Amino acid sequence: MGMTIQLINPNTTATMTERLVLGAQARARADTRILGITNGAGPASIEGHYDEAMSVPGVLRAVGEGDALGVDGHVIACFGDPGLLAAREIARQPVIGIAEAAMHVATWLATGFSIVTTLGRTCVIARHLVERYGFRDQCRGIHALEIAVLDLEADPEALYRALRGACVDALRTDGSGAIVLGCAGMAALAESLQEDLGVPVIDGVGAALNIVELLGALNLRTSKRGDLAYPLAKPYVGLRDFLPERR
Amino acid sequence: MGMTIQLINPNTTATMTERLVLGAQARARADTRILGITNGAGPASIEGHYDEAMSVPGVLRAVGEGDALGVDGHVIACFGDPGLLAAREIARQPVIGIAEAAMHVATWLATGFSIVTTLGRTCVIARHLVERYGFRDQCRGIHALEIAVLDLEADPEALYRALRGACVDALRTDGSGAIVLGCAGMAALAESLQEDLGVPVIDGVGAALNIVELLGALNLRTSKRGDLAYPLAKPYVGLRDFLPERR
Amino acid sequence: MGMTIQLINPNTTATMTERLVLGAQARARADTRILGITNGAGPASIEGHYDEAMSVPGVLRAVGEGDALGVDGHVIACFGDPGLLAAREIARQPVIGIAEAAMHVATWLATGFSIVTTLGRTCVIARHLVERYGFRDQCRGIHALEIAVLDLEADPEALYRALRGACVDALRTDGSGAIVLGCAGMAALAESLQEDLGVPVIDGVGAALNIVELLGALNLRTSKRGDLAYPLAKPYVGLRDFLPERR
Amino acid sequence: MGMTIQLINPNTTATMTERLVLGAQARARADTRILGITNGAGPASIEGHYDEAMSVPGVLRAVGEGDALGVDGHVIACFGDPGLLAAREIARQPVIGIAEAAMHVATWLATGFSIVTTLGRTCVIARHLVERYGFRDQCRGIHALEIAVLDLEADPEALYRALRGACVDALRTDGSGAIVLGCAGMAALAESLQEDLGVPVIDGVGAALNIVELLGALNLRTSKRGDLAYPLAKPYVGLRDFLPERR
Amino acid sequence: MGMTIQLINPNTTATMTERLVLGAQARARADTRILGITNGAGPASIEGHYDEAMSVPGVLRAVGEGDALGVDGHVIACFGDPGLLAAREIARQPVIGIAEAAMHVATWLATGFSIVTTLGRTCVIARHLVERYGFRDQCRGIHALEIAVLDLEADPEALYRALRGACVDALRTDGSGAIVLGCAGMAALAESLQEDLGVPVIDGVGAALNIVELLGALNLRTSKRGDLAYPLAKPYVGLRDFLPERR
Amino acid sequence: MGMTIQLINPNTTATMTERLVLGAQARARADTRILGITNGAGPASIEGHYDEAMSVPGVLRAVGEGDALGVDGHVIACFGDPGLLAAREIARQPVIGIAEAAMHVATWLATGFSIVTTLGRTCVIARHLVERYGFRDQCRGIHALEIAVLDLEADPEALYRALRGACVDALRTDGSGAIVLGCAGMAALAESLQEDLGVPVIDGVGAALNIVELLGALNLRTSKRGDLAYPLAKPYVGLRDFLPERR
């Protein structure tokens, strides 16, 4: 019997969630059931620290609710991995972010990778994650298309051309061997780009889903020893809609 | 004419805010006006990633409201510096976190410092901040009292003894020259400890306030070029109480 | 239709390979076919730089032969990941080492992990891999049982007690949240230890197998752009038994 | 009652000291008294390791004399922070360098900063300080005008144009959000540049003065525990003019 | 009485060994005897991880045989330092790699150096060595001529022009003060280049030989405490031609 | 014809210089002439940042005078390497510090080393050099005897016992394979300790002398391109006794 995995879109644009789920199903095991969850609170897209911070309570609510319902794991499908460690605290089951997933996968395929993302203002978020995850030596560059997340859909062909051009430049400038796509909204283009460019092009959504499957297969869950233990019970003011049922 | 600085307590315990403001006033310039703000949403204390994440929208609301009202700067008075970069995006005026402030100050007084904090589960938060801020070489150890934030008040003498003991151990084990207090709730003890131990004991609340004053004196504000520019305007779902007025 | 994955034991002890395959089958997908390969050349166990270096040509021969036969991926089942980058050069299909696999998995489950390995003299090999893979901040300690690889089998109960004791010590000393087992020969004990200790205990063999499956599912292969491109054709002297057929 | 702070110019050009003091007064608290001290021994300008080393005994003499006279703190106004740790050993009161001060301040205003300095040969000094202070991730580039320190005064308009051009280039190339001026002699231009460029432009002299004031307000002094304790009393040969009175 | 040092060429091209020995003699002490050893097994040139891995057993056999015969030290004359730590395990006498040697020497002559090597695909090998040896801050760039090792001989004048051009570019781009030649096959050009460019140009072969001499003069040998102790005796399968006599 | 090398003792204790020269002669080439130079200005011993800073002008004067007289290189024989980069600027011939020399040599003999030095207050100086030279991963610990430099001579047997004990502790605690002696005054004990402990014990004086010889043999000098170029000519005030003749 397969796993049920929540694919949480941290932004509040439901059409984007739908596309993510469509693309993800093809990348998951046949018997994996993917539950697409659109964040119920927060910005329509996430393009900065503030957007990200405001998306987190909704992400955590989704994680908590799914965990209570018995899902087998969670993917946080925004390249900033918003709320990742907090989600690990409250969930019994594994939680994986797509930036984390894509970067890890890239290191197994090339000695150096490049990230291509949306707006220049989000590059520092990717950069901080690279530092946190330990991939300073492997990440050779972070590049921005200067296309907003919600505009990725506007003109698919123009997007593809821009993305392809940025990837070609990144590979040459950085001397890297693989591309990490720096936005969940680029997932659908990974396969064509990979074929076109002749190098691995990694979409974090597929990568994260497969990592959750992997952890399930290995019977591994977040450590509850130490700093990822369940949060201590304590009084809350406001944000009540966001609080999970007490365990 | 002096500055008006918001001292934001990210937890929702108003009595703690009051004590912070009392202590802070003595450390600020005579003509500085300190506005104590208790977070209107979130946990009663912050002792983990989840607590911290849930405190952030309220912190950001306070920052946004204060900025709209024309305050001259903001201090985020929790040792995890919750929401710091997001706050810098939305505020016109400087925002300083107390962990950041205390660590910076420590490096001016000793070649190595030790952090003494509350619960062991929060050490990783301090550790991640040390890495982010660049003080891997200067921070020689992070130590926990295993006393919860809200229990810091329970028995002041017992707290003092425990804290003093932990500091003495930290100085010896780490070979460090200064102590950084790892919780806003310890601020009141800094002076006695310093006198008692004969080394600098740094309270981040006083440090952060003075840094905001310093930035005001130097006519310096957060850069709005690049990743700390104001957030892009975009539709929001939920969390409406938390959104600042649009500029 | 499932994948066929080579599980290559870099040492030349066939009984160890058999046990590895037995254990691995339970951790792989139902339709994955695992081919256990005992290195045809090299030392009976790998406990140092020299042992490791001497195992590599045989490992590479196995990788090359398997790749020529059309297997879908390769696991190098020794905690030093011997020959990993060279194997990636010659193989069309993914190659994963068990040290690499176990460390990556550990970072998804805890903010810090400890490695427990066999002999003290191998700790530096683990240490160099930690540095190469980028996990300096996440790996909190490397500990040795001082039991030789081939003695791991001698007295299973004594081994379990020793290993359990070392893990308990490591978790406390390092303040870590997960254990990485530092030898393929410890794989069979992972599950009991995990149940016993109440923290994730990660066996790299299962982890690496699942990562190869994941890469297959995502249609990802080693980048042939740049430094992992197929080796240049050139004359060879000696070692002829070790050379793969020319592509 | 305000503080008295020594503003020590490590080079021996008195006219430069005068200008520094003029500019500094406007940036200090109203009741702070600034004592400008021109180094009594050493080179007319500091543009290399040798110049810097030769300036140090005079700097230390000034620190020692000021400390004996009861000043409340010291600023070392050369971007190499010459003699900083030695000065902290001999002084009872705080000592701050302008490179240190400017870099710390920059990290509070932007996630990345650029340094613009005088001659290319001094870049390595800035680079070593960046590494020592921990700002490898935050400092995105170090750029030289190739104008000598004492020529900064020659043609103010040409200097401003050159400096402005270098700052514009640095911001774009480095993707940074703030400018650190890499020479005390550039202090007078900070404000115009800041207005002109629309990003924070940080002059270390003002920054360091305010940090000394901050430490005074917080009742903090250099730790005398460990490596910054007063130097051990010992016989000296030569350099007698440079030795402070024995405490 | 002078030392006898093995100069081991890890590739199997005997003419290259001859040239190396010719050049080396001029750089060694008058009473040093240099034994040129061409690897008896492996590729004709080393330009990647696979080539390197396959060269190692032959290198180790040469080290073991020389050590048994009583030579006083060993140089591994390929810029990837293949088998270095393994060789240190089996040898009683010192073993030095030419990449290691050249990089160490460069740091004594300039605050930053550039590496110029053969093919782009080998740059990552140099990069990994830079990281392992600790010279991230000192190595300012790694550059490739895109000339294959065995083509270095084809047209000496064209090679010199290409190499000279690459060095000039590297010095300017990197802002470095010295050149490290990234291939043993470039050794003969070091002196002319140095005179021509006016900066130190370091050939690792001469550097490594002199370091072995230095260690002999200081009566220093590889530590046999810990991880470089002699390999444990154990059964071997295959590779028998490569195994040293048991001590 | 051999080289003439200045062995500069940065402290002003002539008897220490004499002992250093005696010990050094045995470690240099037969035809090397060693000129012992006692610093003409500064403290009797160097045990802190201030002592070190005050020793530098005298060290630089000695370097400049020796260079003018045509010596072939310089050793700065104090474990803090005082004035090293400044000396490289003014000298035509190579300059090597003993801390630098000892650490480099240690990395060729073991994968990790420990430093044993005199007073605890000097450990931070060693630590900063470890960071500057790039040996964070290789230096496993820095330990202090708490014996002052000038007391090293007082009771040779007691010193030996204390030093031996500290080395044994360091090797065990750090898991290291070699000892670096952290003071020129310990040089005479290196050989006995090495025999006694069975691990390499490295005296920086011998190491540095041999490195200068090595650079001479390889016809290598400090790069005069960039930041180690000769200091710019400029007016000086005071310190006139310390200034070299103008080139």
C-alpha cells in the first residue's frame, strides 16, 4: 500500500498548486497519493523575506493538519523552504523542502551546480540556504531571470527561451555541470530543458517527493531528540486558526 | 529631540515586556523614548523553531504599524531574532535583533565569547545565527541552563546562582573572555553578573537599543536596493490583521 | 518494470556481500533487482587510505562491467566511498556511495548527527568526506568502536552492546539527534538500534539504494558536461583486466 | 556629562587629523568631546603592511597616554585597524577600529556590502580583516580607486566622480546593497554619496565613534580575562619613548 | 652523504619521466640522487578522476618498492597528488605530492596565487586539493589551457605562448602575485616564465623534491601514530603484483 | 657557495638568540651561514599582542639592514610571526616565520597536528595564524603550558616533564599525529621529545631555516607584484632609527 504525501504550495495561488500536482504525479511512485494543498493564508507568490515569513503559519497549519490526519510525509514546495525546521518540530512524519531536495540531488550528479531563479531579490534567500545546507563549494552561482513567479505562466515560450538562455549562460560562466531550478513554478520545464541542454536539470518538487518516499521506505522519521522535538505546550494569543490540535 | 524606538517583545507575555522596558530605559539615551510592544499574536514564550515561526507575523505587524506611525527604529527582543530580514524589508527605519546586537558587541570586547541560554533545544537556533552572522571563530560555545523562559522569574536567586555557575563553567571550558546572555529575560541580571564575574556580560536588549540609536545618529537606514527593498505589492489571503497599510 | 542496481562491496569478502544483499533487498522497492558484486581485487576489508586505494580499480571494473550490461545504477558499499568520482566518469548510470547517502539522509532528520565507525584510524576518512560533502556544521562528532570490520561478525551481541554504548555516548557528547553508521557491516543492526535508542539510525546501504532508485524515477543521470565526462581514450599499461570495454 | 574620546589618526599627517575631527564632531553626541591625535611617529600615509606596522608603536603610545589621562575610549582611524588587539590589551577603556566599525554597521543595513578603497595594494589588508571579523559571506567585493591616500584631497571633484563611479560599479558587479568606504580620508564624502547613490554609504570614523559611545552607555569595557589582559611587565630595550607608564 | 629520492611519474609515459628527471636534477642538492620511476601500470596521461584512480596502485607499488630498497623519500609527480595519503601509510620515508608542494611554496611568496593547468576537466581536481590543503583564501583562481598533457610537448613555442597568455590573464583577473603550474609537464617552462612575467612561477616537481630534502635534513618522517600508521596486514585478492612485501 | 640567512630573534634577550643559533646550525646545510640577530628594540619576551606589536619595528629594521647587506633570506623566530607581511614588502629576499614553517611542515607528516605553547594568553595568536594560514582542519588543538618564555630555561628537567606531559595529553585529546612546538625557546627539546613520544615534533626554527634554503635553491623570491611590492616612498616622523636606507 502506497504513501500519502502532502504537496504544500506555500503561496495562495490555487492554480499553481494544481499544476504542481499534475507534474508531480508523473514523478512519484505509482501507488503514492499526492494531496495538493494550497496555503490558506499568505501572499499570492513568494518573492522575498516578508512574503516568506507571512506564508509560514499557513504552511505549518497544513503540516499539522495533514500529520493529524495521518499522511506519510510533507513537501514544502517553495524554493525558500519556508518554515522547514518548524514543520519538522510539529510533524511526526518527514518534511522536505524543494530547495533542499534539489540541491542535494544536484551534488550526486555533478561536482558543481548553478541555480536559476526568478527575481534577483530572491537570490539572497537561495544563497542563505546554500550556506545553511553546506553547499558553498558545490553551488557555483545563483542567477535570476527577473521574471516574477506569477508571470512565469504568461508566455510559456518566452519563458522557455529566457530560462534556456539563463541556463546556458550559467553553465558557461560557472563551469558547472547541472542546473537547479529555483522556483516550483519552473517544474514543468525541467524535462525539456534537460533534453535540450544535455545536462541534468533538477526540479525540486519531484526531488522532494521522491525523498519523502525514500524516507518512508527506510522507515525514517524526523528525530524527536533535541531541537526538533515537538514544541512545548504553551498558551497562545491570536493566530488560533493556525494552531494544530494538541497531541 | 530624541528618537522613539519600538522595543518589540516577540512573545505574548506582557509582564515580560514591562520588565524589558524598565531595564532598557536605563540603558538608552536620556531623550530616547522607548515604546514597549507585546506581540499581539503567538506563543507566551519562544523556545524552538515553531514558537519562533508563529511569532513572526505579529512581530512584523508591530514593525509595520510602528513604521507607519513614524517611530525611528525597532528592536526585536528575542534571542532568535525572529523575522529580522522580513522586518527590514517592510520598515523604512532600522531594525535590530538582540542576538545579533549582543554578538557584535561581544566581538569588540574579547577575542572569544560564550553564549548562555535557556533550554538546550534553543541552542541550535543560536548556533545557526552564529553561522549566519559570521562569528564561527569568535563564538567558543553555546550553553543551556535548562530553565524555561517563563520560569526565569520564578526564583530570582536560584536563577542567579544557576546562571552564574553556567557562566563560570562556560568561561573556563571555552577559554572565552565575555558572556552573551541568550535570552531577553536575563537582561536584568547582566550588570550584577558582570560585576561578579569580572568579565563583560552582554545583554542584547541594551545593545540593540543602542545600535538603533547609533544608526539614527549616523543617518543610516536599511538599504532599499536589492533584497531588502519593500515587498512587492500582491494579493493576500487570510492573515489580514497582520498586513501593514500599503505604502 | 523495476530497476537493476549493482550493490558493489569494495572489499573482497564475499560473505559480507551476501549479508549486505540480504539486508538491502528488504529496503529496496519490490521490483528492484539487486545484484551483489564482491570486488574481484583488493583487501579483505577496508580500514585505511591504502586499503581504500587498492580497492578502487576493482570497484571501477565492476561499475564499468555493470554499466556495459545495462544495469540502472550502482551503489559503492564502503563508508569511504572509494572511487566515487572516477566511477561517475565511466558510468552512464548513477553511482552513489554509502557515506554520502547516509550523511545526506541524516541532514533531513536532525540538525546535527554523529558518525559511529569501526577503527579510529578510519575516522579521518569520514572526516575528509564530511568536509568534501559540505556537512561540517551538521556532523557533530565521529566516534570509533575500535572493532575491526571483519570482527563485526564475531560476537553479534557484544557488537550490539558496544555499538549501542558508543551511540548513547555520541548522542550525549555531541548533542546530536541522529546516528550515521560508519560501516556497511553495521547495516543489519540499524533497525534494532533505532528502536532501542529512539533516534534515527541511518544505514548507508539502504540509503544509497533508495537514492539510486530516486534518480531513476526522476530520469536523472550523472552530468557528462565537464569534469565527470567519460574519460578520454588513451593507451594503458598493465591493469588491463581492470579496463572497461571502450565505448 | 559626556564622554571624551580619542580619535587617533595612525598616519602622521596633521591636516588629515584636523579634517577627521571636524567631520567626526557632527556625528558624535552633543556632549562627547573628541580629541584628535596625530600619530607622533610613522609614515605620512598608510598604504601597505609596512606602513601599517611602523605606525603601530605610535598608535599604542597614544592609546596608553590617553588611557592614563582618563579618556573614555579610543578610535583607531585607519582602515587597516593597525594595532587594534594590542591597543585593547593596554587600554582600560574600549578601542574600536574604523574598518571593524564600518563592516559591522554595514551588516545591519544590507545582506551584502562592497568596500571601495584607495590603492589596489591595500585590498589584501581589507580582505584579511574581512576574514578575521567573520564577514566573508557579507562582503561581496573589495575595489580600489588607485588614488593614493594623500592625493584624496588634491581635486575633490575628480575624487568624488571617481569614487561615485567605483561605487556604482561595485554595487552592480557585487549585487550588494551598501558601500563601506575603505579609507578615513573619504569620510567627508559619505553623506553626499549616500544621497546620490540611494544606498547606505558607511564612513568608519563616525561608526567607530558611535560604537565607543555605545559601549560607554552600556558600561562595557574590554575583557581583561585571557588574551586581552594587560601586558605582562617586562624589561624593554629601545622604543622607550613609546612605552606607557607602568600601571 | 646525500639522499636518494624517488621521483615517481604516475603516468606511464617514460619520455615524460626522463624530462622530469633532467629538470629536477638541476633543482636538487648536488649530492641528492634522483631515481626517476615511470608508473608500470595505468594511463599514458592523467586527466580526470578515473585516470588518477587507475594510476594509484602502480604509484603505491613504486613507493613500497623504493621504501623497501631504502630510498630516503618519494615525490609523486602529478598535479592531482594521486595516492598521497595511501603512500604515506605504506612508506617509512616522507612522501610529497607536487600540487601540495607548489601550493605551499606559493603561499610563502605572495598573499594570493593562481593555478594554470591543462584541461578544464582537471580543474575540479585542483579545486578539491585547494580545499583539502586549506588554501581557499590564498588560491584566487584555477585556469585551464585546454591543451592535453601529452600535447604539451608538440609545439614548445606555441605552448609557451599559450601558457604565458594564460598566466598574464590569470594574474590580472585574479589579482594574484604568483603562478602555480598545474602539471608536471610544464616544469621546464617555469624559469623562462618567471623571468618573463616578473612574478614567482612555481613548478611543483622542484618544490616537492626540495621539501623531501628538507624533511630529511630535519630528521622528520610521516607520523605512524593514528591514521597514517602502516596498513593492517590482511588477505588480498588479485592485484598481487601491486602488493609490497610484508614488513 | 652557501647561503647567508638571518635568524632574527624578535625579542631582546640575546642569550636566547645565542641558543637559537646554536641549535639552528645543526639543522641547516653545511655551507649555510646563520647570522643571529637579537632585536635591538622591544620587550625581553613576546607573550601577547602588545609585546608582538612593539617588537615589529626592530624586526623590520633587522630585515632591512640584512637585505641591504645582501643576505639571502630571513627567519623571524617567534611563534607569532611578527611583522611577516611587512618584512616581505621591504625585503628582496625570502622571509619565513617559524609558526608558518612549523605548521606547513606538520601537514606533510600527519593529517592532524597539535600546538603546544607557553602561556594561555598567547593561544589566540596561534589560533589567528592557524586561520590565516588555512589550517583550521589540520590543527586539532592549541595547548598552553602556562610557563613564561623566559622561564623555559629555569629548570630544564621540569620543563621537559611539563612539555612531555602536555604533548601526551594533546595527542590523546586531539587525536592528532604530530606536535608543533609553539615557541622558539622550545627548539632544543624537539629531538628528545620526538624520540620519546614516537611522533614528529616540529621546531619552527629549523623548519623555517630549511624553507629559506629551499626557496634559495629554487631561485624563488617574494612576489613584488601587488600587495608585497616595496613600500611606497613617503615622509616619516620619528622612528627614524628604524627606517631602512631608501632603495
